[in-house]
Amino acid sequence: MTGQPAKHKYNAYGTDGNATEVFSRSLSDQKLIADYLNKETAKIDELIQAKKRLLELLDEQRFTLINQAITRGLNPDIPMRDSGTKWIGKIPKHWDFLRLRWCILTLQQGWSPKADEKEPEEQEWAVLRLNAVQRGEFDESKAKTIPVSLKIPTALEIHPGDFLITRANTPKLVGNACYVQKIRPRLIFSDLIYRLRLDQSKLDGQFLSFFFQTDISRYQIEADARGSIPSMVKISKGHILNWLLLLPPLKEQKSIVDYIETKLSQIKALKTATEDTIKFLKERRSGLITAALNGELEIKE
């Protein structure tokens, strides 16, 4: 054989050792393997892309579900009325339409001590990282340990029933909010996070968490966010208090929350199954390439 070995797409699939072994074969065998791999991996790649598109559709379905239920309710035939606000449009006739301030008992900003990066032990005091508060989700494990030498403002300890909002972040992430349902002790929130204590006789915390994931909420957050640089913006207490809220009767709020959570559980199960399939297909693809390059498959013309 003279000159450089013929190069095919499969060259990128194997290790250097595999490639060397393949190049030791005849050009006709190399081409046979390359054609086989290109054909079979293309089939797998097509399946992977289809599954990834399904994940995107499930995310869209999740958003539509929350947006529709939180802003229109569960009864498609319910009488509607004009909200008087152009970008909101019509709302269910019997719902209240008011400023968030009328449903809040207290609104506090946290404290950011010079904390250790290590994950805290259960008996240690810790402060939340900003990414502990995601859109509708709370992750108490994202926290930093507060040195024992510092005096802890225990009034900032987070408790079940608290509602947290990020006050500073990128334009798309600022205003992320979640309802705390359970939490470890000795955990406080940082100065980049607000804590709301809600009037639970008027407003269900999980309903508000879902409301913060709607178009109506994001429109207000992004309209109010301010910053000296475009990549980092902030919202103020005044902004939060003035945001408009669609408020069904408390009993209906809880029914809407139950409905959404049931549907989201089904969507989550589908996403998990789809992600597992993608993982399997990627492993199948890798195994096929390895087997072909190692001569473990009988490839016929």
C-alpha cells in the first residue's frame, strides 16, 4: 500500500489503537467497515435526535400546563372578564387581580458572610448559594459552611413555608423563586435572596411558586430588572411588592396545585424514561464502533 491510508468518517470513532488496527487491513476492508459504521451510527444518531426532540416537547408541555392552569384555571368554560391590563388580557371572572403586597406579611433580604466553600455538616450553620433557588425548585444541599467564629443572625434561618426569590442574577435567571416545604436546620439565606412570609389565608405558597413560572410573572420580572451591566441585573423589594398577581379562591388554588403536580409527575416519568433511552443508545453506538474496529463483528458486503 502506498501513500496515506484512505480516511473515512469512522476514523474519529475509535482510539488510536483501534485506528491503527483498521489501517493494517486492506483498503477494501477499511471501506467496508467505514460504510457499515456510517450507516449504523446514522440510524442510532437519528433515534437519539428524535428522543432529544421529545425531551424538548416535554419541556414545552410542562410550561404550557403550568401557564394555562395558573392563569386560566382548570375549567375551560368558566366565565372570563377583562383584567384591564393589555398584556394580561382576560382572567376568570371570580378571581382577584391584585398587587403581591396584599398577600405578603414580611419581605427580608439575607446576609452573606465570608463562608467556607466546603459542604456543611448537619450540625453546622450554613448559607445558601444563589443556585439553591431554581425556578420552582429548592436544593438545600447548595450551601456553604459558616465559620463558627461568626455570630449567626438566627432570625434569617429558613423554615418550611418560607418563599425565596433571587434578587440578582442574569436577566433570564433573576427572580427565580421557590416555596420551601422541608429543610434542614441551621440554614440561612444570602443577601442575593429575598424571603417572603406569605399570608397563607389568602395565598398558597406552591401556587405562587407555579405563578412565578408563567409568562405573566416573567414579563414583570424582566421589565423591572436593572443593572449597570447587561449580564447581571437586580430586582428590588419595591418591584416585588408591586407585581400583579392572579388570585383564585384559596380552595381553588390548592386544586390547581394538585392538578399540576399530578401532571408534572407524569411528565417527569416520561422524561426519565427518555433520558434512559438516550443513554442506552449512546452506549449502543459506542459498543458498536468498538466491536467493529476490533473485528468482533462479521461485516458483509
